[in-house]
Amino acid sequence: MDVKLSAEDMQTLFDALPDVVFFVKDRSGRYTHANLTLVRRLRLKRREEVIGRSVAELFPSTLGSSYAAQDRRVLAGETIANQLEVHLLPNRAPGWCITCKYPQRQRGEVCGVLGLSRDLRHPDGRHPTYPRLARAMEYLQEHYAEGVRVGELAALAEVSVAQLERHFRNVFQLTPQQALTKLRIDAAMRLLRGAGSVADIGLACGFTDQSAFARQFKATVGMTPREFRSLHG
């Protein structure tokens, strides 16, 4: 028997998960459904304060414009899967998550956006490959500013490249490349609170040039390094 859940049913289910943000938006990018986790992270009290509003009305302008651009891609038919992002937690500290957005269709036409963001959890230390993968992760932590090859990490973990990719997802919920990106962006966010130039910070964190740094930073954090510095510096 096929069971189909409505958006209302899914909203109720995801209300019970404090580490997952769930939402549905209409063709205009306005929320039609939002779980309580999203409501609380917006520092609001009632779901009704979110429904009918857009990201531009609910988030700081830099983040709102970035999320709106992402939604436009989905409304054009694109699926965004397993996007590593930084979101603001209730205490306004940055929190890492994996975001997926899917176009909602009605009679073949895109009519909205279905989205899900899951907070990154602690690594699964009980996984049988954890001790070996931890060696690869430690290497990444020490050498994230350098050109790290996946083959090097696989050799450290004593697995094949394919096994490394699969086990990394199981243990860290990330691919090795996403783990490297996270380390670099984490370092950049720390350094941007100081006095160094944006160009020097990008180079210090392993980005080959300033434009590559700005693109990756905005794709992950939702704003440029300069915008982040002006908000958090």
C-alpha cells in the first residue's frame, strides 16, 4: 500500500526533530510550511510569524538574498542536494548543516520548493573504520591550507578512494572534499574577526586566489568574506 504524506504531515513529523529545519515555499518564495526548529532559529514564537513571509523578510539582507537566489535555482527546476552550509543557530553562533532543496511540481509544473537542512552531528566513533578515518581527518586538520589529495587520505586510512568516500559519509556525514572545505571556511571565519586582509586570509586558508575564496565562502556562508567581516568583525 502506497502512503503519501502531505506537507502538513511532514511538518508535524519534523516538528519533533530539533536538529532538522524543514520548510515548503510557494512559487513566490514565501513559506507555506515551516517546522518549529526553523521558527525557533528565527527567534520567533509562533509558526504563523513565518508562514506567508519570504527569506528577505526573515533573514539579514545578505543571507536573505543568498537564500532567495538558491530558491530561484530550484524554482527553475534544479535540485540542490547535500549542500554544505553555515546557518545561524538560536544563540546566533554559526552552525554547520547539510541542505537539500527540491522543486515541487504540480501537473508537471514547478510550483514551489521543498527544503531540509540537517545539523552536522558528532562523528560516529563506534564505526569500525573510525580509528583509521580519524588519522585522515587529523591530517586534514593539520594540512587544510595545502593541496591535499584524496589519494593521500585514502592511504592514511588504509582504504581505497571509493571506500574512503563511503566511510567518510558514514562517520563524518561529509565527503572528504566537504570536510576540507569546512576546515578552510572555519579557519577563514576565525581570521576574518581579526585584522588581516581578505586576500591574505584566503591564501592562508588554502584558496588559490581571492575570487575562488569569495565564491566558496559565499556559497557556504551565504555572504562574501567582506560582508561577514562587517557583520562579525
